[in-house]
Amino acid sequence: MHSTAEENYIKAIYKLSGGGTNAVSTTGLSETLQTKPASVSDMLRKLSAKDLVHYVKYHGVQLTAEGQRVALKIIRKHRLWEVFLVQKLHFTWDEVHEVAEQMEHVKSELLIQRLDEFLGHPRIDPHGDPIPTEAGELREEEQRVLASLAIEQKGVVCRVKDSQPAFLQYLNRVGIQIGTQLQVVDKIPYDNSLEISINKSKSVILSSDVLEKIFVINP
Amino acid sequence: MHSTAEENYIKAIYKLSGGGTNAVSTTGLSETLQTKPASVSDMLRKLSAKDLVHYVKYHGVQLTAEGQRVALKIIRKHRLWEVFLVQKLHFTWDEVHEVAEQMEHVKSELLIQRLDEFLGHPRIDPHGDPIPTEAGELREEEQRVLASLAIEQKGVVCRVKDSQPAFLQYLNRVGIQIGTQLQVVDKIPYDNSLEISINKSKSVILSSDVLEKIFVINP
DNA sequence: ATTAAAGTTTAGGTTTGCCTAAATAAATTT
DNA sequence: AAATTTATTTAGGCAAACCTAAACTTTAAT
């Protein structure tokens, strides 16, 4: 099997390339992985030798078909563990990531099959991100960015794009979670912020930055 | 924190020393850990520098108080995960160990607290071994080895001393699990084997080797 | 009490995954 | 188009955790 380090590189390449197709830069990877560019070059040579990536010196990397398969498996594990932590162990959004990051590297096909079953085959994780199927397929639902809603339009939060603790804690304070009912009360053209009512009660004003990170589906 | 390798050494020392008090040999450790004696010497120097063990060259190791604390924490994690795998994910006895061996190294206090709560604060694992408390205490129940029962005496399986897949599969075939009701039907003095009835029905003959590995409590 | 055998440690080497510093390639400016 | 800046790679090293082979202790046997 692959080492934890290899798996983390593959996951990072997958994420930076937005699904595996676009080429990813050495510096980008080094930032995501908190390592130096030289270390990335090192690892890319190794991953290339294992045919997990297409690597052309000085011109970035892409995942091979096999690399994508591996990436989706890791993401599946990560997201299933996140669902477990939130739904069964009552972790909050912002406590989940670090732990799931460790659990995703546990090697056992049976474990993941059984976990999936135990959780009732969930389709999205606590951040609203889709969970790849056992076959390695990612089925997306139609989502709109909160910033795109018109006045009076409603939506249910299905996803946030930023999983940094500070951001998740902010959303908790405001009262926004996956599943929260939102409605646009007013638009403030000055800075593109919106006044949003949360669960049909209190309303808050969200900056355009935040509005771009929250996704909703039809209620 | 400690590395996975360090944790495995500490666990092995704890087990071989029967709770931390007796000195353990380099060869013993190398066999348990499937490494060479030279590698063990290496690691013992490191663990000693971290004050996790008392190590006197050529005269074996013991865990320090801190080392014992660490050992019990790892064992607690391992056994809680085993309970989870068996009770929630319907793993069988013999599928559990390898996976728990990986999960026990996940670092998160909160995770273990919540897992313990989720499982209802279990006192023994699926092998009947006691689960150390959060405070690091091991409370034992009175147990007898199956080999020590007289004819007609009864017991409930609470523990087996061997967790090798082959042995656990053998017990599964025979129909013995934690919680199984046993009764001694007859003694065979020739080789110290016993005829045992299982759950008040079918009876089998167990060798003295096997009898030494199964523990029971009063029914 | 020697000597032989068994157990243990040291010395020196390997792989993995990282590092810094120097060299090289690509992109951007002028 | 040449020069400079930025990005990337190579070279050489380091720590962890393992290895083999050689040296050294301890134990057991004579």
C-alpha cells in the first residue's frame, strides 16, 4: 500500500487540480502540505515512478487514472469518518478535520464498507461535500453559491468551501450549519453583502467573502 | 507526542513484563515486534533518553511510571476500538485486532472520551480484557483459567489469552465467544484435556493448550 | 575457572521524508 | 533580446527506524 505521506500528496494534488485534470505547481503543493518545494520535487519523482502521477519537470503534475482512484478512496474515507465523528460522537464542525485526517489513513477495506453501512450510506459529509461511492464516483447535487441568491429567495446550506477552524467557528456563532434554512432579506449594493435570515428568525449581514464560501440547494 | 513505533515498543514492553514490573529482554521484544535485536537496542536507548523506560545495558528494560501511563493509554484506545468494531461494525473477533492496531495510534483525547461514552463505558473488550479507565487504572474481575474447572463446574467465557487469527478462528468454529456458557462434562487424565459442553448443548474436547488460554468468570 | 554458547550492543549502512544551499529553467521586465 | 526575478530542481545532509556483521557481555557447561 501507499504511505501516509504519499496519500497526503495525492490528496493535495487532487484538491489543487480541482478533481485531477489541471496541472498543479510544486510551490502550490509545498504550501498546501507545509513543506519546502525541494521536498515536493523529491516526492513527485517517487510518485511518478509508481505511476500515480504524470510529472513533467518544471511543468507541474497531474494525477494518473490510478492516482485519481487512490485520491477518491482517501477522500471517501476522510468524509465517512467526518460523518461518524459529527453524527455519532457529536463532534462539532471545526473539531472534525484534524481527527479525520488521521483516520483516513487506516488501511482496511472491510472497515470502510462497514462504516459506510453503519452510517446509512451518507451522500454528503458534515461540510456538505459529496462522499465518493465505493466504485470511486463523485455524484454532485445542483448547488448555488449563497452570493447568487436574489432577494426573498430561500436555500438550505449544503456546503462550505473553507474548512479552517476560524471560519467554522464563525459560522457556529452566527448559527449556520449544514441543513440550516436561509432566506435573503436584503441586498446591500455598496459592498455586495447580504442580509440573511437564519431558520426563519434572526437575521445577520454576511460579507461577500463569506457569501462566496457558502453553498445552498433548493429548500 | 510519541511516534507509532515508540508506542508499539511501549505496548510490547508492557505486555511482556506482565504489567510493567518485570524486566523484559531484548530478544523477547525483537520477537514480539518482528524486528532484529539490534533495532531493539537502538530504540531502547531512545526510550530511555525520554524517560519512558529504565534501561540497563545487557540487563533488560522496565517501564517507568510515565511509560506505564503511556502504555495504559494505548491499551485503552486499542480495546475501545475493538469494542466499537465488534459491537457497532459487526466485525468478528479475528478481524478486529489488525484494524485496532492502527486506530490505537490516532491522537485525540476528545475522540477517545467520546468513543468511550458512545460505547456506554464498556469494562471489557471483545476478548474479555479489561479496559483501562481514563485515569489509567486497570480493574480486574476474578477469573479462572478454564483448565482449572472441576467436573460439572460451569463458567462464562470472559477472556482468551491468545489473539492470533488462527486461534480465534478455531474458537469461532467450535462456537466459543465471550459470553459463552461452558460446563465441564468430563476430564481426560491422559493428556489433561477436558470435554466441555457449549451453551448447554453440543460438547467438544479441548486440549490442555487451549484450556490454558480461555478464562471464565462465575455464571 | 575456563571455555563455549547465547544474548546484546556497537558500527556502519539503507530507505523514507524531510531540510538548506546552490544550480538551473521559465517567466517577466526592461 | 537581454537581464532580472521567480519557480523548480539537484546536491548533499539529517533523523527515524530499520538492517547485517562484528564486537562484546553474560550465562551455562565443562
